[in-house]
Amino acid sequence: DNWNAIVIGGSGTGKTFFVQGLVNELHGQGVDIVIVDRGHGYAPLTELHGGALIPFDMSARVSLNPFDLSAGETEPDGIKVSFLLALIR
């Protein structure tokens, strides 16, 4: 029910092509998708599917804090606790 993936390969080996096909397939199944893309190569695909592009670089002053809680939460749920434990390990 919950999985993560990372695609690694040399320049020109088809990583982007593969991931774009995978994203299209998973989006069609209603799966939530988060792509961390330093080069903004997925911006057109994000726009196609109505997603959001969040600038993530030193000048944007955006950070991701895995310890943040959602609005109204006072403690993490079981999924968040499992994620944090895995992250720390």
C-alpha cells in the first residue's frame, strides 16, 4: 500500500522517460506522487496533471521538515512515527 522509489542511472540512460511513463500510469490509478527534481525537467508533466511545483533551492528559502505536524495535530500518527523511525535508522 505504501512504497517509495529512487531511479538512478547515468546521463542519457532513460531515467526521465521511464519515470514519466510510471508517473502517468500511477496518476491514472489515483496514486499521490511527489517528485524531487533539481532540474525542473518534470515541470511540464506536473502542469499536465494539475500538480504543484515548489521551488526547492537555496534562493527559494524552502525547507522540508519531516518532524512538522499538520495543522491541528498535537502528536504524530502511527504512519508518521513509522516514517520518522525509518528515517532515523
